[in-house]
Amino acid sequence: MPFRLPPLNALRAFEAAARHENVSRAAAELCVSPGAISRHIAILECHLGQRLFVRQHRGVTPTEAGASYLRDVARAFHLIETATRGLDQDQGSSHGLRVRLFATLMSEWLAPRLEGFRTLHSEVKLQLSASVQPLESIGDDADLVAMLQPENPGNLHCQPLFHAIFTPVCAPALLEGDKPLRRPEDMRYHTLLYSPPHLRIWAKWLTLAGTEAINPGVGLCFDSSSHAYQAARRGGGVALGQVAFLLDDIQSGRLVVPFGLALVNPRPYCMVCEQSRRDETDLAAFNEWVLAAACQTKIEIERIFGTSLECHPL
């Protein structure tokens, strides 16, 4: 006897929207438009003859029937995923542990430390990928993702690493010369370096420092903060540095922190995976190692700066 199932795409849209309690976040996870999610939900509600959500200004909330349906649908999806993963393993098609990160986090912080993980866990096959855009979901192409702590983690396991601390950095040579960099207002004589996601953070830092007349947007824009840091190392201007990424540069003297004022993102970087997979051997090994590396980074920040950085929430 054939199964009498509702449209599967409509079920996927329902599950994602109910889990996030937000149509836009569900659309981002499934790589479709919010309108498509709403249409799928309408189709499913018509098929079932019941309302599944209460629509609100800032999101959607499952009805009592919707919440009950979500529990069963989520279990069904989990069973399908488990069966598929088991089939993959039986066929020997393991792709290793797929870790996806924001590009600068990988190139400036993770990559220089990876040899430590390889020494401890040479049996784990790692597949690393980088994204220029901030990450907000896991997707089907990754087992573990580094992102800012989700506001609504749902069925995700989130392991906090450290907070992003932003403060200007530059080569030591900029502290001397015809236009020495000694006070925040002296930055009007120097090129400000930035990547697009950090332009607003530059503007907020300048306002906090009382130099809002300086427009960071007239500086040099790079597609990645790593490129901005490289220009700063060569004396090409002042970059808005993330302290955790630049500890080696600061300790070696390649870069200096000219001002004791910083902005801190209240949402920490996290390693994120599905709750149901957190205890898998390779995934748990990587999580344990990366947490230890993050703890060491926080210790080094405290040792170098102590109370010399006046930190304000971003």
C-alpha cells in the first residue's frame, strides 16, 4: 500500500519555520525566498485542513497542532538522515569531517593551529572550507560550522569559543614620522583599512573615540579582513583588528595596538553541529581540541592586555 504523504518540500519548509519560529531564517537555511516558505506552509495547511502557525509581527509560533506535528516530523527527518548516513558509511563513501568557517577565522586563527590537531588525531580526515559571508546555518555540505552564537539554536549544539574584540592595529612605523599616530584624531592623516562587514564597526569605534568626523569609508576596502591585516603589517594604514586573530603579530611587534579602546561582540564565536551528532567520535574530538585552543587564546589575550583595553559592547 503506498504512503499517503503531504508534499515533502512543504514538510521541509514547515519543519524549518517551526524550528526557527521565523520564516526568513527558514528561507536562509533552505536557500529559498521567504515567499516560497510561506507558500509551502499554506499548501501544507490546506492539505492537512489545519492551521499550523500563529503569524506574529516578528515571527511565527506553532499552534498546539503545529507543535505536535513538528515533534513527529522532526523525528521522521532524523530517522531518514540516520538511515542515509548509515548507508553512506556502509558504501565506504566517507568524506571525513567537514568543517566550514568564516574565511578570516580560518586563515588567521584556525589554520596556524591545525598542526596541533593533526598531531593528536592523525586518523581524522579533515575537509575545510571557508566562506566570505558570515555563516548562519549548517547546511548539507558541512558537519561542523563556526559562526556567531545563534539567537535561536533550536536543534543545534553550540560550543562557545571566544568573543570578537575589535581595536585598531598598525605597523610600529606609523607611531613615528611626520604624522605620528598618538591619538585617535591622528588617524585622519592615515589610511583606514577595512572589509565591508566591519565598516559599521569602524564607524562605531570612531564615534566612541570622539572622532566621528573621520569617515572610514574613504579608506581602502578589501574583500577579506585578512587582506586588510596584511596591508597593515606592511605599513599601509590602520586596520580594525580582531585581537584573537592577531596575537602572534602583536607579540612579535609586527603590529601594535595604539589605543586602549575596544569593542566586543556580545555574541561569541561558536562551533555548531546538530545536537544528535555531538558525540560522534571525529566531531567530538575536533570540538574538544578547538575548545582547548580557544581557552589558550583567551589566556593569551588576558596575559598580553590585562586591563589595558577598555572594552565596550558592540
